[in-house]
Amino acid sequence: MMTVLGPVAPTELGYVDAHEHLFLRSPALPTDEFWDGEKSTAEAASVRASGIGTIIDLTPVGLGRRPVALAKLSAEAGLHVVAATGYHRVAHYPAWHWAREVSEDVLLDILLTDLTAGMDDRDWAGPRPVPSTVRAGIIKLGASYQRITGDEHRWFRAGAEAARRVGVPVAVHCETGTAPHEILDTLARLGVAEYRVLLGHMDRNADPELHRELASRGAYLVYDTVGRIKYGPDARILDLIESLAAAGLAGQLCLGTDVGRRSMLRAYGGGPGMDVLGREFLPRLERRLGHELVDLVMRDAPAALFSGRP
Ligand SMILES: [Zn+2]
């Protein structure tokens, strides 16, 4: 598998924070962008200090990726970073955005370049790319609330094809945790098996039966509102994990915080900070369900997702 500093074995990742953004700019989040290399490095170093060895950065094409800065951050903060390529849900791209206009061949070409040659250091924002040798290691896609819309279907087709060809997993933004079965069905039709898919934001739809169904299909779930209390107390996430563990399905679960706003980052004077997972949540999880369970969701589940084995 590929990190921003080159290939590593999935078993070398250590504990994995499976959903973050180290740089982000989106018209959907005005005034909440973050772009400063030193501040993001400080956040990543705090994640490292909390005992986590790898950050999966799920910022897709055109939303402010800084591949060269990511590689520098990874080296300075002393942790692995897996970068993403792919296309988010339509709300993140204005109506005039090129990703809505170009052919599916061009959409695919950009993903393959990011995965196999290196990402454009201008994040495909202008007519003249600034090639880097920093490669993406995961595909990010997005669906709208309750459905996959027109442009999202085009981006799913390109993303699935790139994932199939290069052999990388696919992380999907499920808006408020909706439409996960439709997303898995769509990807399966496009040749991406459930065990290569990470469904994001499932704890926003805190439905234990649904989560057991999805995990039983072989998909990976990520609970990624850890520390973001406006969506509910962390105890709700502990309850969901306990329910999956009781069904023997915790090996399909990953964790993250997705503190993808300037106002949530301590480096900008906000909170809870990207390290809230290791700092506050994992000690609670260990007290509730034990150390082996923490190893399972933080280390073994992400390693299995990247291994490409069912
Ligand atoms: Zn996110």
C-alpha cells in the first residue's frame, strides 16, 4: 500500500485514524478552511503523541490537497499519512466546476495519475499541473443524502475503475450515514467488492442493526464523529462499538474524528483537536471493552482493509 512517503506494509501502520483532513478548502465550508503547513503539522504531531501511527487523509480532488506539504508533514510529525484521490459529493463542487464537465476518461485519468505517478501540487485547480511524486493510496467518493446523484454516478464509475486497476480501497462519504446498501451495491456492480469499501459517517446514523448488516456484507465502517459532541455524546459511539463487538463484527470497524474544520483544530484555537481520538476516546474504549478490542479496531481492521484480502 502507498503512503505519501512511499510504500509500506499494511501491518506497519500501527494504530490508524481512518478519517481526517490535513488540508481542506471547500465552497461548502466557507471560512472554515485550513491550509497552513505548520499548523497542520502541529495537529498531526499531537495525533502521533496520542499513540496513533497513521492518518488516512480523505480530502479528494479539488478540495485543497497539498501533496508536497503532506509528505513534509508526515516526515516532521513522524507518522504515516495515506492521501486520497477521488471526487466528493456534489455539494462540494460548484455548478461550473470542471469535474462536472469533463469526460469520464479524463476523470479516470486524473485518478490514475494521482495513484500511480503523483498528485498535482495545485490539486488540479488550473490548466498547468505542478507534478509531484507524492502518490495517493485510497479513493474517496461521496454520495448525497439518501441517494447517489447524477454527477456522483459518473465519479463512482471513474473511482471504481481506478480502484480496480490499481488495487486500492474506496472510502465513501455517506451523508448522515444514509444509502450505504445502495453504495455497496453500486460499487459491487462496478467491480469493487464490499471488503474493499470503507463507509464513512455511519455513526451519524446510529442504527446498530443496519451496522451489523453492512459489516456482515463484508464492508468496513468508520465511526468518525469521535469528539464532535454536537452530533451526540461519545458514549453513543461506545454503545455502537459494543453492539458490533457483541455480534463478533468489530473487525469490520475503524475509527476517526473527521475534524475537517478550522474551528475544530487546536492549532487554530479551536477544539476538540485532531488528537481527541487517542487522547480521550481510546482510553474510554479500553476501559469499556478492553485492550484487545482497541487493537482490533485501531490496528487490525484498517490493516485488513488495505491488505485487499476478504
Ligand atoms: Zn471528512
